[in-house]
Amino acid sequence: MQLLLNNLVEKNRQWTKHGKVANYIPELGKMDSDRLGIVVVDTGRKIYRAGDYQTKLTMQSMSKPIALLLALLDNGEEKVFRKVGKEPTGDPFNSMIKLETLNPSKPLNPMINAGAIAVTSLIKGISKEEKFFRILDLFRKISKNPNLDINMDVYLSEKKTGDRNRSIAYFLRDIGILEGDVEEILDLYFKQCSIEVTCEDIANMGMFLANQGIDRESGKSIAPMHLTQIVKTFMITCGMYDASGEFAINVGIPSKSGVSGGIMCAVPNKMGIGVIGPSLDIKGNSIAGVKLLEDLSEEFKLSIF
Amino acid sequence: MQLLLNNLVEKNRQWTKHGKVANYIPELGKMDSDRLGIVVVDTGRKIYRAGDYQTKLTMQSMSKPIALLLALLDNGEEKVFRKVGKEPTGDPFNSMIKLETLNPSKPLNPMINAGAIAVTSLIKGISKEEKFFRILDLFRKISKNPNLDINMDVYLSEKKTGDRNRSIAYFLRDIGILEGDVEEILDLYFKQCSIEVTCEDIANMGMFLANQGIDRESGKSIAPMHLTQIVKTFMITCGMYDASGEFAINVGIPSKSGVSGGIMCAVPNKMGIGVIGPSLDIKGNSIAGVKLLEDLSEEFKLSIF
Amino acid sequence: MQLLLNNLVEKNRQWTKHGKVANYIPELGKMDSDRLGIVVVDTGRKIYRAGDYQTKLTMQSMSKPIALLLALLDNGEEKVFRKVGKEPTGDPFNSMIKLETLNPSKPLNPMINAGAIAVTSLIKGISKEEKFFRILDLFRKISKNPNLDINMDVYLSEKKTGDRNRSIAYFLRDIGILEGDVEEILDLYFKQCSIEVTCEDIANMGMFLANQGIDRESGKSIAPMHLTQIVKTFMITCGMYDASGEFAINVGIPSKSGVSGGIMCAVPNKMGIGVIGPSLDIKGNSIAGVKLLEDLSEEFKLSIF
Amino acid sequence: MQLLLNNLVEKNRQWTKHGKVANYIPELGKMDSDRLGIVVVDTGRKIYRAGDYQTKLTMQSMSKPIALLLALLDNGEEKVFRKVGKEPTGDPFNSMIKLETLNPSKPLNPMINAGAIAVTSLIKGISKEEKFFRILDLFRKISKNPNLDINMDVYLSEKKTGDRNRSIAYFLRDIGILEGDVEEILDLYFKQCSIEVTCEDIANMGMFLANQGIDRESGKSIAPMHLTQIVKTFMITCGMYDASGEFAINVGIPSKSGVSGGIMCAVPNKMGIGVIGPSLDIKGNSIAGVKLLEDLSEEFKLSIF
């Protein structure tokens, strides 16, 4: 496995040249475009690392499944899905069209920005500080890294350039999906997106989901199996922006990407995978990361289909 | 298993009262709304039958995954996916909006009508008769029922009331996705939808997909594993109209429904399931059939997530 | 006036180089792109001709206001506007999106293709021959040209390449806006679009509308004033495809363009104008013709605003 | 004329029962639903008043044409129409769909909220106070009422409930149409909408536009004829929300309505009209006011067509 991983990283690194680092958040634009790294952890507690696995990156949209899990734990399925739907969408991640055309209206799913902002607004806490701490705490627990924290430069950069998300949030408050102070909710959302991790942290989070919410080492359940299945379902149907269908066909692993170039994968009952590759394809997914996962899935028959 | 199936059918039959039989194709409107039946076949060649499993129904949209498989066998992935996309869509099955707004334009996936018509147009044959015979032949082979044939009344009823599909087909020809005679292509499509089956036929087709394209009895491969995985992926991401996401969460089995009230399920490497229940919910899926599958999936942990 | 017209034509002929002759109907693509001509008739029965005013062209979308008038005469306002709306639309002339998103659904106005096809289907006659003859007869009467007839090459070319219009028509029949045989209705529509005219014919038709439905010479009323006002209103709000708003600002005259490069104008109570200039801008309007009308309107203060 | 106006008001007052007072801005909901009043001023300086003409109301969307005029005076046509289009739209006044689907994107016209906010952002002034004062000053000048001012309760109510407008404004800043502080721009917009007037004020503003920008009494030009024609063109093509087409047919007068139940009309070269009738139809126009104008237009042949 280790040798294969090394080979696959080197084979696919060339793809980084065919994409571009995200630039709509200026701070993200500073990442090295030719990086590619991967960490795999399996249920047997083995861990494999290859390529630029030590490069740090922020969670960005990879934080959405985890925030969804916390919102479900806090509010239950019924309340969460009163505010956000369960259906994939053929529209881009920041689209607002369906908010206007559907009646009654709510975001189609928790993986597009509108849905993710609605989900984050449901996280409980008596203050905005406590709310964020509760998010950070869950991230630390399932990544097995008690030192996770925000990358302040990215956070401030997101806050400064977040007009499209502001537009979405005010629309959501107008139609009764969002309650409370919009800037406060967005601040929480920008913070959640700015949590800094490595591939190993991501792989551990993926492992936690793959292992049905049970901590591998202690055997303790952190979240009910059913809720982790919900999260993985969204990762298959809408985890890779509007390339989710193609990824499901070519890789077949519940996964969530972020514009920082990360991909978090959960192979049910088998393994967690963390990938970094900041050079993105036009859909916003790590261009080399996706190719690397295609090879890995084929090699080890990881497709759930 | 047998006892449980009997119980689940009786428990869920009440749901038939909350839906309606499809009426946009007049002939379909004649089905009994209170029917509910199921057949399960597993890899160990065991077969279980419960409820109104002997009621006949037409394939309708359940034919789409099978026609896709044949088109893939005939043309290869590259050619098929040049004409039709791989992404789920939040729009209804007969929507044409994305055909107009996307550029370059093609149907989003092979499970919506636009995509399915494009797929059917790719099936090979030197005459329209041969094309249909090749479709029917594949249906007969994987259902293990050499007597499958068209229900003429349904076929003629579809042909007569198919204006929305005509509108879709002429649009597709206008944008260069469809070639040839539109009425001839639609005739083939209406025939494919009108093939009459029972739950057992459907369960066998599901089994064939679950078993990765290999005939259980002979051990012979009818279609490559990768192509059957493609088909199952579409069944998860867009097999249940615009309730696919919710179904993936609540049931978690690659499935395809039809407006005749049928559902074809493929639990990878485990079982094939055929359900009938003509009373439909507002999304067009068998209302009691979906409930029955939710119970079954939970009872036997059939979710792929 | 005559001198000015000559000057304006020569001044604006250069614009023909910046556009393109329509090519989606092959036969239209054969027109000379550098032509520009105009005829003006006023209420004092004076007539002015300049440039390539003798060049023949087909009515195309310029036929829509006249067909609307006939449908209104045949059916009355209430019945016509039950099938087609009165609102301008920011969408292209062949768009079908609003047909799908509006509920209850009907074409937004009689100037887009969907609305025009619905309007043509309402024209009365005991046979398709009589229906077309009644259209042709009205065209002949208001153009004061008893020799008007179809250009067969254009008609056959339209018929052959009319898939988008077929798609629209079947959609309309599916939602109950259109009744009867679709190909027969489209045939009538293609014929109406293929009536061949000169600028003088167009100017006379514009004069008829400008003169509130009264024949200038005989003083006889061919259509009620109110109906001709309806027609002119549509020409202002949606007569120039999705450049209608800009044209209303820059020219301010109720006008209808066609992809053959013609423009028919009705200056209420003042004059009728016919323009030809086959080189089109990207919205589908005669590029030099629009410029010529801007100059003419400014020179003679023809804006209705 | 006076007698006729009295009769028409009484005849049409019954229509107030078939509509509803706007309630999305709470303060507007307090208006009496059965009011109906009108003031007509003509070029001969005659003035006619009937019904509840003394009832006060706020400008709301009636402020849009006047703010557009000021922005055109401040920036010129080219700069203004780089930020906002000239085309009517079949979508509701607060729709954002086209902002997302058009490329490059800008609001379709200055009468929908997105366009009006963009226009207001272009009004010049060294401070927000000066900007508002310049707007108020123009309103006072053309209404001939130096006492016009804001209704503070309505202003605060708009500010509090303006989430949809906030959503629009942040979207506009995201796509580069809006520059500067969003809340400051919206504050200016809410103030402009909250200017309180009577029918007579509105009629005078309409007269100013009808009279091509020339003050009737002094004969002095306040705005160039061409700019007032631009404004009136928008009033015909998109002044009555998504009922503009129907109103153009039935009334044929450049007009702008507001959700406060007001309608400002400019009959070119003839008269200005101000109407109040807070009970609205489903499109957001004064239900009795529109009926009253239909009668008035027919009686005096006021249609521009």
C-alpha cells in the first residue's frame, strides 16, 4: 500500500499543471499549486502517508458535513430538514436560483453554500464564542488533533470577500430560513471554513464517518450510526460540487472537497482518506486529487456500488 | 425473511391510501391503487415473495437503467457521455430548463426523460425492429423471463399522449444531441417503457446489477462490472426523481422507480428487489413501496453508506 | 425628406459590415449582406423611397403582429389572451423556460415564437388552405399589394429546419394551449413567415397600423382602433426581440423586426415605415436598419414618448 | 372633466374591496384600504382633484424614475447603462434569477429593485447627507412642493424589513455593479422610497415628465428632453411590475406604480396624473387605481399608441 501510494502521487502530480489555485478568497491564492499529498487510515489502525501530506490547508467546504453532523446532534433530523432539503442539485455551489423558484423555499441540500449557512445557524451555544468552540471541539475530537485552530489570515480574507454569502444569508432570513444576526452567523460560518488541518486530520475525520460514528481506539460512539450515514449520503450525492455525479461514477466513495484543494473521503467500514492538491479543476475540485482517488479506488475496489 | 416480508407488506399497505395512481398516461390510471407486493432474490439464489407480487406492471422509467447499460455496451462510455451528462438535478423528470440554460447543452443525466430519450437513440440495430428486439432481448435475459413482451394498450396510450416527450426530442435534435427520425426514436422509447413485467422479473434485473453484471446461475458475465457500477451510481443519485436524495438517506439502496408504481433495487453484492405499489406520492414514486423499502433496509442494514 | 433619406441610407450603410446575415434558416443565408433600403409613407399619401428599397425579403417575425390582429378579429380579446399573455420578457425569442416555470402556464406574449404559434393556431378557416388564404388575404389588403405570395424556397427551408418550433408546439399542446395537428399548425406558421414582400409593402402595413386600422384611401375601417393599438403596444414592448427596451429608448416607434432583416414601423397617426437590411446584430435585428431609424426618429422627432 | 373624474372615482371605488394593502413593510399595512383619489394637471395649468386626493402616501417604487433621471443627469447615459440594462423582464420586481443567469451580469432595467438600487448608488454627493438632500431637492422641485420630506415611520419600517434588498445589494457588490458601503447605499434607497407625497405632488412630477423636462410655469428646462423620454420609455415597458404589458394595452400611458398604492402618470405633451388607492392587486398595483386609469384613458383617448 505504501509503495503504491508513493507511485500514485508521483504519477498524478503532473495533473496539478492543468488546474488553478482558487483565487476568489485572496489568501487561498497563495498556496503552492504543484502540491499533492495523501494520508490513508484504515480500520486496522494502520496509517499510510505519501507526497506533500504535511502541507497545511483550511477546511473550507470540507467543514460542511461535520457542521451538519453537529446540527443534527443538536436539533434532530426533523428540525434540521425543515430548514434545508435533501436533494442534489445540478446548479453551482453558490447558486440562489432555486431559492427563488421553489415554493415553499429552502436550500436544496446542506452541501451548497445556502444550505451550509442555514445548517451552521442551527448549531447551539449561549454565545457566538461557545457556538464556535463547540464546532472546533468536534473537529478536534474526530480528527484526534487537540491543537486544531483557525488560520486567521484566511478567516479575515473570507470575511472581507464574502459578499455572495452575505447575499445568500439575507435572502435566507427574508424567507424565514435564517433567524438572528446575519453577520454573526456568517462569522461563525467563515470561522468553520478557516479551521486549519493536515491530510492526516482529514483522513481521521473520514475514518470517523467510515466507522459509523465510533471512535476506533476507544470504541466509544460519538454520533449515532444513522446520522453518519446521512452525512455520507450527502457526500455521494452532492459532495463534489456539480461534479458529484461524475465522481460517484469514477471513484464511488463518499467524499467532500473544499476550494483549498482538500478532499475528505469515507469508505464505509473500511478507511478514511485525506487528500491535498490546491490546483483545482473548473468545478472547484482538486484536479490531481480526483485523479489520484480514481486510481486508488480502482486499485483497491473501493467503490460502494 | 418470508414472515418479515409478509408483515412489512401488511403494515405498509395502509400508505396506498395516501397516494394516487398515475393518470397522465390514461392506460396506467386503470391500475388498482391498493396493491402492494414485493419479491426479493439473494445471491444464494433464494427467493421470497409477499403481497400482490403477481400483479403485472410496465417498466416505464425502470427501463432507463437497463437501456443505459445497452447503450454503453453498444457505444462505450465516451460516446454515450458526449450526448448525456452524469450529474443529478434538482429539477423534475420532464424538465427542459437546463437544456436551454447550459452551454454547451446536453441532458444532465440518463434518468431524466431528456437523457433517457438520448440514450435510447444510441441503441444499435439495422432497423427499428432490430433495435427494439435487442432491447427486449436484454430485458428477457437479465429478468430470466423469455416471455417478456410489450403491453400494447399501454404502449398505444403512451404514444398518443407523449407530447411532452415529443417536445423534448425535437429540442434535442435542434441542439444536435439527437439524430434521425424523431417519431421513430420516440416509438422505440415508448416501447421500452411499455415492456410488461412482474415483481419477480424486476427483482431478477436488480439482482443482475447487484451481482456486477454476472449471471448468478451460469456465472457468465453479461456486462462488465464497471458498466453495472455506472448504472447503480445513477440509481442512487437520480433514480427516484426529485426524491432521490431523501431516498438515499432513508433507504440507501441503488433503486429506480417508474410511474407504474414499480421500484427496481440492487443491493450491491447482496440482493435484487422488485416492488409494486401503483399508488404514487407527489414526486411520482410508489408511496407504500418506499415505506416498505425503508423498513426492509433498516431491518437488514441494507444501506450502502 | 427624400434627400435626407438618401443621405441617411448612405451614411448608415457602413453598419452592414458589422453584422451577419441570419443562417439558421439556410435559405435566408443567401441574402446580400450589404443591402440597406427604406420606404416611408405618410398620412398625406406621400411616399419616399431610398437605397435598396426594391430588394425582396420574407416577412418572418414581422408577420406576428398581423397574424395577431387576424386572430383578435377572429376570436376576440378574451379568447386570444386566454392562450397567450401580454407581458414583455427578458428572454430570447425562442425561449421555453417560462413555459415551464409559470403556473398556470402560457406563452408570455404573442411576439415570442411560443406566443406566435399559439396565435396562428387560433386563426379560423374550414381547411388549412382556407386558413392560409385568409392570412394572405389580410396581408395583401393592408399592403395594398394583391400579388403578395409565398417564397417557396424559404418556406421549405423553414419547414426542414424548424425543430425548435416543433419542440415549442408540442410543449404547447401538452399544456393545453394548442389544439389540433401540430405539423399542420406549424405549416401554417412557416407559410405566414415566408410571405415575400418589399419595403413598400411593409411601409403600407405600418401605415395601416399607424392609421388605427383605417385604409387611407377609402377611409374604410379594416380593423377596430383598439385592436390596432394592442398590436402597436406589443411592437413597443416586445417587437425587437430582447433589444426592445433599448430600441424604445433610442427610436421610440412601435416596430417589429424579422430575421430576414426587415423592420416594420408604425408611427401613430403619422407614418408607416419599411426597412430592409439583412445584416443582423447579435439580437437578430437589422444592424444598419436600427441605426437608420435612430437617425430618422431624431431628425423628425418621431418618438411617442 | 371635474364631474367625470368624480364619477369615475365613485364608480371604481368598489374595486378596492378586491385587493389588499401591502403588508411586507408593516408600516404600509396601516393604510386605509378603501381610499381612492386622483389629481390631474394639464399643460394649460388646469388642475382637477377627486376622491381621497388629500391622503398622504410614500413614493416607494414611484421614486425609481426620478432617481434614474438624477443618476442620468449626474453620470450621463453611458455610465448609468453600464451598470443597468434597458430591457423589460417577465420576472417579479424583486427577482434575482437573471443576475445569476446572464453573463456578463447586470440588472435588466432600472425599475426592478436590483436596477433601482444600482441607480441610487450612482447619485453624486460628498456625503450620504448631501446625496439624499440632492434627491429630495429634485423631488421638491418637480413636485412644486418645497415641504416634501421623509415619513420616518415608513423609513424605519423599510430599513428593518429590507432583507431581500440587502440580499440584492450584496449580490450586486459581488458582481461588481455596486461599489461602497452596502448599508449606506440601502439607507439612501430606503429614504428615497419613504418620501411622503400627495396625489397633487405626484401629478406635478408626472406633468414635469410629460412636459419633456421643462417647468410649465417658468419655462425653464430642468432636464434634457432626451432623458425624460428615456424615463417615460421605462415607465411604459416596465413601470407596472409584471403587469406592465397589460397596462400598456389597456391604458397606454407611461406610468409608475408603488406598493403604497400610488401611480404616477405622464401623458406626453398633455398631462400629469397622480393616483392613490392602497388596495393592491396580486401584481402589486393599485387595483382601483388601474381601473380608474383605464376609464380615464378611454374617455379622453390618452393612449400613446
